[in-house]
Amino acid sequence: MGKVIVFGSLNMDISIEVDKMPQQGETMGGKNLVTSPGGKGANQAVAAARMGADVHMIGAVGADSFGQDLKQSLIGYGVNAEQVDELSGVSTGVAVIVRVGGDNRIILDHGANHARTVDDVKAVLDCIAEPGDVFLTQFECELSSTFELIRYAHELGLYTMVNPSPAATMTIGLLASVDLLCLNEIEFADLFGEGKISPLAEPEVAVQKVLASGVATAVLTLGSKGSIAADAQGVYQQECYRVDTVDTTCAGDTFMGTLAAFQASGQLQGQDIKQALDVAAKAAALATTKVGAQQSIPTYQQVVDF
């Protein structure tokens, strides 16, 4: 079994629930304030670990109380956090989340997430990575560094998995270094759409468009309509499991981390992608039944029981 190596963000999530989104200049009361460890990179690392993978996190936090809490959270969930640097002179990343009716809006202060250099992370990969390991990343860290690291990881023989969130332009050359690209409808429209084309109308056409960009496997998540994936062997559709949703903050990260765990175990090849998508869909659904990020991510046994 290979390792999952995550290069990504660590944020402290400060989340509050409101009845409706405030307008410009408006002040309103909120409720159910939650402060919890998050960040797309850390969330996906925890999700992969909760599914049983050997996970190593590469990232940075500030030398402050939030940073200490984030590292301890990773360790508590079984993630190797030895390569999470604590940096002075920079604050830990923070995400302010406003929850409305089970949906959310998120504002980020990247802080230390933009502090790691390309050469620094390359040296870490040279030390801990082996061919066949999974390299998983997102776009909450500095973009040019992230892009170069995707290429470098691919050259090292790692299986590169990319969640392009927040969306950013990717060149054809960069996409050719991506083994699996997983994105939602908004990210698809930003990266591959023309105007406001909705992939909901023709999801098979949309996922084939992603595949044609040069990635080996394309996965498009469709919210309440499930997900669809495509590779050289075919197209695979996955339903969405219905639950009592209270917070969607970590659903996408749980989905992505679960896929990474399957790849590390060698079970995301050929027809096995159907099982991986099914387990990822169940895990993501369960993650919406609790408020918060990492604390909402289920274990593999909980997914099996579900």
C-alpha cells in the first residue's frame, strides 16, 4: 500500500449560522458558533487517514495557538504532521464560514499557507516519496508553487490527484501531469465552460471535456445529483445518498480524501473506480450530517455501517 502525501492548506475554521445571507452594510444575529480545524489540504488528509491510508501532510501554520491546535488535530486523526512547519512572523490561515440553511459561504485569509517554497517541498518529496505514492493537492496554497509541485511529483512517479479549488487557470501542459482531476460544477464552469454553461444539463459531455484536456481520470461532482467520472475505460455515474444535511463545509474534501485513500490502496483502477465513487459518496453524505470540518469526517467503518 502506498502513502498519501498531501501538500495543502491548514486553516482554523470560524463558522456561524444565520437565517439569511446579510446584505451590504447589514448586521444580523447569528447562532451555533463553531471553531474547528479545517483547510482543504488538512481536511482531505484527515479524510484519507479516516479511510485507513498512511497520510503525510506538508504545509505550514503560524507559531500561534491556532497553529498548535491544527497540528494536534492532524496527529489525533492519525496524520503524520512532521512536515507541517510552525513559522514565526506569519499567522495561521483562517476561514470564516457563514452557514445558511445547510449551505455555506467561505472567506479565506491564507496566512502561512503561502509560506512554503517550491525547493523546500521538493526536498521533502525527495525524502519521503516513493513511486506509486499519491500526491494530493488543492489550490489554497501559492499557485505557481503548487503547479510546479504537481509537475515534479508526476516526474517522480507519484499518482497526482488535484482538486482545483478555488478554481484557477490550468495549462494543457499542467493538465498532462494530472492523473486524477476532481472538480465541482462551479470549478468546471471556470476552467472548462464557456460563459455560464451548466454541466448539469449534459454531465457526460462535461466530464468527457475534462478528460480530453489531458488528465488520465476526470471526476465531476454534481451536488445533489451525485458525481460522474471518466477514464480511458469508460464513464461511471454515482448517485448521491440522502441524509439530513446540516453543514456541507467538508463534503467535497471528504469525497476527495476518500478517493485518495482508495488509490493508495491500489483500488482506484479500472472497474474499481465504481466502488471508490460509491464509498466516497457515502462518506461525503455522512460528513454533511455534522457541523464543522474535520470533526464531521466519518471513519471507514462508519461508512460501511451506513
